[in-house]
Amino acid sequence: MNEFPKIELRVATPRERPAIEAACRETCDRHVAKLPFAFPANTFEFFHGKYIASCFTTPEGRDRNAAGTIQAAFHDGEFAGYVILVQSSLGGSGLEIFDIHVFAPHRRKGVGRALIEWCEHRVKILDAQNLHATAWMLEDDREAFFEAAGMMKLCEVFRAGPDQPAWPYVSPEEMPENRPSWVHRALREPQILWGIIVMLAIALAAT
């Protein structure tokens, strides 16, 4: 499978974890800075950081011995990049590239392509339906990278304000036990909260 003799691929170990977390956090920070209305400030803590941790430790905090789905790439023996592969958020049996990163000194040397080929191989051996990735507008070359790897663009999403900051993610366990579920939904989905406020205003105006 590996067409790049100087590149070695293997499951990431706890030794690579700090660099993976730092690179993934940097990507999340750029998402938040560039698109604050789409990504809450706690995006890394709520999603990416938790998933990365789960690849190295059990829910009880014990070492999982790198049994997750983070594949590391080494170029000339140096840690050069990684890819995090998860079940597709689009449903079905597809796989999704959750995060892919090649460290600057090793770019344009086939590392990214080798990681994509590993993902494609996983799709085949797991008999999955497809492989997909999301490229946000971050003024980098992610879209060109995926297209060069032979992936087809499915759609473009257009948006018109307001550009208010996204609400922080809130997990169910962080909510008081006696709080009704509709309150939880309203906190997670501001449009529901505004709908409630409008309905209350209409009701008060009618009295």
C-alpha cells in the first residue's frame, strides 16, 4: 500500500500524543478565529480533545496502549504527521477524516498522500461505503489537497449573518439534573430560545 519508501505508517502511541493535541488545537483555534459564528470557543475541549484522549485512555483513565484510530506518519524516522479517522457524521457505513495534519518540515514530501492512501485502504478492508472530509474556509490549501488526492467536491455551503459568536457546547452531564430537556435544547440551539421569547411576547401582547 505504501508508495513512499521513506514514509512509515503506524498507530499513534502516547509518545506522539502531545504533538497531535497541539496541532489539532492550533487548527481548532484557527477555525474559531476565522469562523467564530460557526465554532464555539470550546470546540477543541468538547470534541477534538475528548476524542484524542479516548484513543489513548479508557473512560476510567487507564492507558489504552494506543488502540484508537489515529494513524501516525514518519518521514526519515521523524514524526511527520497524522490522520484521525472516525465513523462518518453523514450516517451509513462511511468513514470521515476528523483531522489530518502534516508538520511543516515534512510537507510536499508525500506524507499527506500516504495518510490519505491509508484512509482509502481502511475503507476497503472495513467494506465501508465511502470516505469524506470537510474543508472549511480557512485561507489554506485543504480543499486543493483533498482534490489532488482524488476526492470529489460534494457541495458548498453559503451563509448570510448575523455574525454573532457561537454559543459554547454544553454536555448533558454539565446540566443540572432537574433542568427540563427543552432548556438544554434552547441553550444548545439559540433559534429555539428566540422562538420561545417571540411566542411569550405575542402572548403578553394579546392579554
